[in-house]
Amino acid sequence: MRDQLISVIIAERPYRLTVGSEGEEELFRKASKLVEEKMQEYARSYAFRDKQDLLAMVSLQFAVDYLRLDNTANNQNVILEKLMDVDRLLDEYLLDES
């Protein structure tokens, strides 16, 4: 599929983006909808002067969520490596015993 131009709306402003596939288009549309939903959530919960305040808070929240996921993935990789080491040691032990 060729690149296609789509438009998403964030903070009541349209943004034109080029995406490479239908799956990517769907991903961008879901992401823009999520940003809008989070902005509405912050608007209901906190005092703000303008949409930039809401965008800043949403950006910060997404960055924190990303860092948490990245940390979790790193921890999972460490655990997987340790499990593979244990598996290797067990294989070596079983080969030696037979």
C-alpha cells in the first residue's frame, strides 16, 4: 500500500499526517482519540488556563506510562535471560547425569 494522507483532530485542531498502511492509519486515529479522551479527563479533574496546559499534562502522563512499560520490558528481559541460564544449567546437569 502506498503512503496516504490522513487528518486527525487534537485539541480542536486538524493535523495532516502521512501514514504507510491501513494498520498505521488505525493506530494514529486511536492514538488521537486517546489524547482527546485524556484531555477531557484532565479538563474535568483539574483547573487549566488553556488547551496547552491539558496537552502538557497528557504528554507527561504518556511519557511516564511509556517509561513504566519500558522498565517493565527491561525487567522481563532480565528475568528471561536468567530463566534461560537456569534452563541451560539444567540441560547440562541432565546430560552429565545420563
